[in-house]
Amino acid sequence: MLELADVHAGYGKTTVLRGVSLAVGAGEIVTIIGSNGAGKSTILRTVSGLVPARRGQIRFKGKPLGAKASAVVRAGISQVPEGRRLFADMTVHENLLLGAYTCAKAELPARLAQVYDVFPKLRERSTQAAGSLSGGEQQMVAIGRGLIARPSLLMLDEPSMGLAPKMVMQVAEIIKSIRELGISILLVEQNARIALELADRAFVLQTGTIVKEGPAAALRDDPFIRRAYLGL
Ligand SMILES: Nc1ncnc2c1ncn2[C@@H]1O[C@H](COP(=O)(O)OP(=O)(O)O)[C@@H](O)[C@H]1O
Ligand SMILES: [Mg+2]
């Protein structure tokens, strides 16, 4: 479904991604784990068209992916950014609609209803300011804002960040239920434990290079991963 081949990218004179190759198949949950600064967010931003790829190829559903952010959304890829990036003073409803900028106006009620079916709690809170919600509920809004565009691939950037353990488990359940909707997931996490529990396959990123890849279950038992990323 999504395929990166030898992708190089960075900011100004700084090169961050040094030849990243990875793939996400239809219906899969694939995770990229790596420590802070490894380049995980940069991979997602490069796919989203927010950071230009300097070398290499990004293909989606067999076609080269457009470099413009709106074209990427139209092609069927939504990104849920790190740190949620909600507008605290706007309502839940208004925040969700921000994800629907590529949709026809007539479709918006049905799109919203579908997101509220996934997150019934948000329906109750739809007229509340997003900033007044709990951390977990805010993460639901951020995910809902990605889902409203009806992506076939949802990219999640550290959805567990800053959440209490109980909420982390709830977000994990949400991610599983999104996959049940037939949406493929590319999950970026510093929390390797939760990522490797959820994912089918995993890639390990170190300083902009993939150093390991394989079935998540195999990486959970890998001595290097256990020591470096699971603290075991
Ligand atoms: N907007 C930016 N301008 C310059 N450097 C950046 C920018 N964003 C990230 N970087 C640098 O790129 C590297 C990778 O960052 P990032 O992709 O955010 O890593 P991760 O998500 O794995 O923590 C870091 O060294 C970071 O300082
Ligand atoms: Mg990041």
C-alpha cells in the first residue's frame, strides 16, 4: 500500500533521513520505533508532503505520491501529528471539521456522524472547548480529525505520549478498532513496548536509518531490542 524506497530528507543543511526503505501493506499495523531525535516524525512529515524528499521514492497504491499535502490527503493518507495539535479554544466539533478540508460540504454531517460512532464520548462533548478535555479525549479528537477524511492509511505520531497508563491502553484499543474498519496504520512510537504489542510488523530507526525490521513478535524477543528499547 505505502512504500518508501531509499528516502532521504532533512531540514536546511541538516540531513535527517539517510535512505529509509519501508512498506505498509493493506490492513496492516506497522510501527516505527526509535529514540527521541531518530527521525520518526520526519518520516511521517515526508510522506505527508510537509518535508520534501531529496532522494528516493514514495509510492502509494502503486503510484508515486504527490508532494503536496492536500494531494496526499486526497490520495487517502491522514496524519495525526505528535502532541495532538488541537485548537484549545475551539470546540471538539470545530476541531474535527479541520480534518475535513478536502471533503464536499454536503458530506460533512455523515462524516462527523461516523467519527462520533467511533468515539461516542466525543459526541457528548462536541460543543465543549477541546482544551477542556482530558488528555485521552484530546487524543481521540486528534485521531477523529484524521479519520474524518476517510483515509485508507492513518499515520499516528506518538499517540501514547503524555498519557496515563490506563489511557495508553485505551488508545491501543482505539488503534485496533480503527484497523477493524479496514484502515491500515503506520504507528510511530518511542514507547516500544506498546508499539510492538499492537503492530504486525516493526521497523527500528536509528539516526535516520532503519537498523532492524521484522514481525513485531520476533522483535519483542530480539536481545538487542529488549536491551535497547524495552529496558529488559
Ligand atoms: N523543523 C526542524 N528544523 C530543523 N531540524 C529539525 C526540525 N524538526 C526536527 N529536526 C531535527 O531532525 C532530527 C529528527 O527529528 P524528528 O523527526 O522529530 O525525530 P523523532 O520524531 O524520532 O523524535 C532531530 O535531530 C531534530 O532536531
Ligand atoms: Mg517525533
